[in-house]
Amino acid sequence: MVREILIWPDPILKQKAKPVAKVDDAVRTLVKDMFETMYAADGVGLAAPQIGILQRVIVLDTTPRQPESKPLAMINPEIVGMEGETSYTEGCLSIPGEAEDVDRAAVVTVKFLDVDGKEQTLTCDGLLAIAVQHETDHLNGTVFVDHVSTLKRELIRKRMKKLKTEREDRPSA
């Protein structure tokens, strides 16, 4: 089921997500819905807080730009290693139409549970490393505009408030 993606500066996006206690059918359904929502919005990553669920769950699929990768669901992801530096022009499904350069680690190692509840460790680079950091930020109440200048952030905030108002004023089908 495709869920509604919250638009920043929605207050839920500033909250820290809680760890998943047990990987069960409810979590697997959430993961399935998150993949459907991410694909419907043409994204490469989505965190549960973006759909209003304060749980530490992210989904990623960078295969359009990294054919060797595969779709990933990470439950309770924890970045345990970072190497190098890179800058990437990031966008966000919660901040549609905006993109800014963000400095990130070039390579990250992440520990997480898969949809079967098994612990995994993965070292990522390229777009996948960027996406893991971006989505993990969401779990900690941080959005990519928190990494840019105050002036840019305020300009984007005004545009997002205008977008939210336009969406709320639009008659529903």
C-alpha cells in the first residue's frame, strides 16, 4: 500500500525513531509498504518517519544508478564505520523539488537486521553509502537541509510551507 509521504518541516520528521523490538509480520508489511511508497515517488530511499512511523526502518534501492546493488530493507540500522569524504547533491522525498550539496563519508559500514530478523553487516560506497547516511539521518530526526546553510534552509522551508498549503487547498479526488 502506498502511504503518504510527510513534507518537511512536519514536526514528526524532527523526532528520533524508536528501535524495532521484534521483526514480525507487522514490520514486514511496513517494509513492503515503504518499498511501494518509495517506488511510486521515484525515490532511492525512504525512512519510516517519512510516512509518520517512528520506527528505525529504512528501505533503499540504488539499482537504477548502481546495477550491482539490490533493494535493501534495514531494520535498526547502525553505522559502525565511516571512511573518506565525498560531496553529493541530495534530494529528499519529504522535500520535493529541492537538492543541495551535502558532505558525507565516502564509504560506510552499517549493521542492521534484515526482514528475517537476522543481523547483517554491509560496507557500502557510492550512492548506496550516501543513501544509508541520508536515511539513517531521518531516523535521528535530521533532514538533509540540516546540513546546509541557514539561509538555504530557510528559503527551502518557505517553499515547502507554500507547497504544503497548496496541497491542503487542493480538492481531494
